[in-house]
Amino acid sequence: MEPFQDISYILQSELPQLKRNLADNALNLLKVADFCQNNYLNVPNCHKSKVLEETKSYAIQSLASVAYQINTIATSFLQLLDFQSNQFNELEFSLNSLTEETNVHKEKVARREIGTLTTNKIIGRQPLFIKPNNPEKLVRYVRKSLDYSLLDDIGHGVRLNRQENKSRHLIYNNGLSTMDTQRSNGAPLTQPPPPPKSANVSLSKATGSLIYQRSMQPPPPPPLVPPEYASRQELAAQNQNLYSASQYQQQQHSYQHRAPEDNYGTIRQQHQNTHPSILLQQGD
């Protein structure tokens, strides 16, 4: 059943029927009251207690029936109120949805009116990459060997001819190849002989070639101190040793002079402690 049908059913049939039942019950209660009163008055005194108990049972039953009917009327009325509150909630929800729809429609109409006042903007799109008409030809890579003697003429060293430089390169490369073969065969490596002292030659690690440098004179020898000279620290140490030796001799000499007196004093004190009578005689 729909809410409207429930409300109409309660208002039109259920509540009126409950009211009629309550009115009929009231009439029955009046009849029961008259019956109990007449019965109590007409019954002799010996049976009045029994009639009184019956009257009490009738009263309890009538009150229970009246309370039950009032409860049914109250529950039906509360049910009616619940149905009406649900109906009001549904109406409120429908009104809110209608207001939202009207607001959306107004917004659409306003946007359309604004759109009539605007103009479309033409955006010119260009490609990101433009292919050239005459593309450049790729140059083939050619590997060139490194020239280690390119910077040999730069600097202040002794300049050599190209032929001598090539011969030195060949000698150095042959030496490296022999060292590699010895390492691979497991033979002990021998150190190369030292270069002659007359020609100052240095081996360049970066270029692998021998470079002549200007001859440098040997450094001068350091100055020598004469053997008779003594430093301040040595003089201070000698003076300290002499002072400590003289102080030790003085202490020994003073100890030798004081030793007899000390011995005599200790002996005298021991004698006084052991023989007090002798001291008394000396005092007399």
C-alpha cells in the first residue's frame, strides 16, 4: 500500500472503528457497574464478601479492556503521524530536486546568452618539424691515427729532427714489445740501465717519447758547523749536570757532620725513656 492509501485507511476506517469500540465498552462498563451495585444490595450479609470479590474482578477486567483499546488507538495514531512525516520528507526531496534542476537550466541559459556574445578564435597550427628541401649529405667518418709528435716542437726543450725522433720512437716501441713478450713468457723483468749523466733525458709518459731537457747544476753542499762549536741546548745540559753534582756533594757533606749528633740524641732519648731515676739524680 502507498502512503496516501495508508493515511486514508487509518483516517477513514481504523480510527472511527476504534472510537466506536471504546464507546461500546463504556456502555458495557456502566451496565456492569449497575449489576454489581444491585447484586451487592440484594444479597444477604453472609454472601456480601463473595459479591465484593466478584465486583473487584469485574473492575480489573474492565480496566484492562479500556487500557488495551486506548493503546490500540494511540498506536494507530502514531502510525498515522509516521506516514505523514515520510510523506513530508518525500515532498521536501522532490522540491529540492526541482530547485536544482531549475538552477541548472538557468545556468545553461545564461551560458548560451554569453556564447552568443563571443566569437570563435582561429588557431593556426604549424607542424613541429619542417623537412628541408635540400637535406645535407652525411659525411663518412674517417678514422685518423693519433700523432704523438705533434707537440714536440712546442716548449723550451731541445728540438730534434724528425728522423731522429722517429728512430727514438721505434726504439721505445721495440722496448715495449720485448717487455710484453717477457711478461707473457714469465721471464724475470730486468730494469733498464740508467741514462747517462752527461745527457739529461726524460721519458714522457703521455707521448711515449724521449725528451731532452736543459742540464741542471748539482745543488751546493750544506754548510758545516765547526767541531768546537756547542749549541745552547748542549751548554744548558752541561750546566745542569754540574749544578746537580755540586748540590749532591753538599748534601753528603752536611749529612756526615750531622750524623754523630743525631746518633747521640737518639741514644740519650732512649736512655731517658728506660731509666727515669738517673735523670732525677742528675737534676739534684
